[in-house]
Amino acid sequence: MRLTNATRLRDLRFTLLGIPGLETYHMIFSVPMLCMFICALIGNCIIISVIMCDQALHAPMYFFLYMLALTDLFLSLTIAPKMLITFWFNASEIHFIACLIQMFFVQFLTIMESGILSTMALDRYVAICHPLRYASILTGQRIAGIGVILIVRAVVVVSPCFFLIIRLPFCKKYGIAQSYCDHMAIARLACADTTINSMYGLILVIIISSYDISCICLSYIWILNAVLKLSTKSKQSKAFSTCTSHVCVMSLFYIPGLFSLLANRIGDSVPHSLHSVLSMLYLLMPPSLNPIVYGVRTKQIRTNVIKFITGK
């Protein structure tokens, strides 16, 4: 039985299955997810507050970190509350429109995060390879322009997914084998050909990830080349230390993301439970660990966080 567009938009609801096959362990899985959510909320709020309040941190590197923390905060708020409610109270039903909104923001924020990480790599390249021109290259106006470009890019590439889902007819099969709404997870429930959805999603991921990862790799190749030419070991050590935190953050985002993408494309060859867990880690682990990585690895952030917490 197919539903008309009007009925579908008004009455259609999906069921988030959480971790299919492991429903009896939802309470156990909710514990690490809750811990990551709390860490993401507290850590990113502290990073945002510290950067906003301290004039000494109003520099390009910290503005990019501010954007990253803001993106991570909204990403965790988009995913975790509904996920935890599903695990705790089995309140797994979600309205079609609410599901589309969650799908849009999940994709929008992950693309934003990828763009910010590549921009942060370019920022480190300018800081290390062209230190005397750093302030003149990364002016406040240019940083604002970069932020606008990243937002526009994310909106432009994600919006078609919204309309590709809207056009699909859905039959009586509403169980999403994940704990959040994803483009292809929704498309698979349609009783129609979803080749366009699949192709667009794959092309989107390939183009965005290839461009951003290429920018990151080129930036760090240039950085490595410049660092090896520094005159003293202490300068080399300082430069490597500055970049280590960025490499850690990027690894936390891209490595689980590639595993999740691979599992999504292999389809039934990967158990739904494993794919669901990988997807949750991909979306919740970076927002929870990014503030810790930057708090530990970046001296200025670490010092100001201590001052912020102690009130001194």
C-alpha cells in the first residue's frame, strides 16, 4: 500500500531500531553514549566560553577551534537526546518531518566539521611556513568569509538529499536500522528505485572527503617539509607538538567515518548492529574527545581552561 504525498507528510512515522539484534543491551550501550554526550556538552561549552571571554585567544587558530567546538556541540545535541530516549524508554517513534530535519542537520554538521578540519590544517600551514605573513593572510574578514563559504557549501550539497527523500513513495516498512535518521537508511524504506539517492550520496561523500582530505594531506606535507628545515631541535619539537593535536582530531573524525561509510556501502554483508555502533561512534566520539585533545595538547587552551574552572 502506497501513501499519497499529503498523507505521507502528515501521518508517516518511522521507528528507530537502535542497535538491531542487540535491543536487550540498549541500556548497557546507553552508558558510554551518555558519557560521550556529557563530555561533548561540557567540553565544547568550556572551549566556546574560554575563547569568547579571553581576548588573548581572539586569533585565527582559536576562531577555527571555536567553530569546531560549536559544530561539535550542535552535532551531539542533534544525535544524542533522541538516541538516549530510544535506549532508555523504547520511545523509538519519530515523525517523518522530524526525521528529515535530523537527517539534514547530521549531514550539514558533518560536512561543516570536515571543512573546518581542512581549514585548520591550512591555518597550521600558514602559521608554520609563513609566520611573518600569518596575521596579514588570515585577517578577521577572511576568516568570516571562510565561515560563510563552509556554511553555504554544506547547505548546497545537503539540500538535494532532502528533496530526493521527499519524492519517494513509502510502503508499510518503517523500521530504520539505526539510532538516528540517515539519508540512505530512510531511502531503503521506500518502495521505489533509490539508485539516484545512492549515487548522489556516494558522489557527495567522494567529492567532499577527497577535497578536504587532500587539503589536509598537502598542508601537512608542506608543514613537514618546513619543520625539517628548522635550525634547532627545540623549534622542530614545538612545531610538531602544535600539529599533533590537529592530527589526532582529524584521525578521530575521518577514520571512524570511513569505516561507517564502508559498512554502509557493503550493505547486508556487514551486520546492522555493527554498522549502527560504528555510526554512533563516528558521530559522538569526535565531539566528546576534541575538547579533551585540544585542552591537553594546546598550552593556551589548557591554561585558560584551568583559569576558567578555578576562577583564578
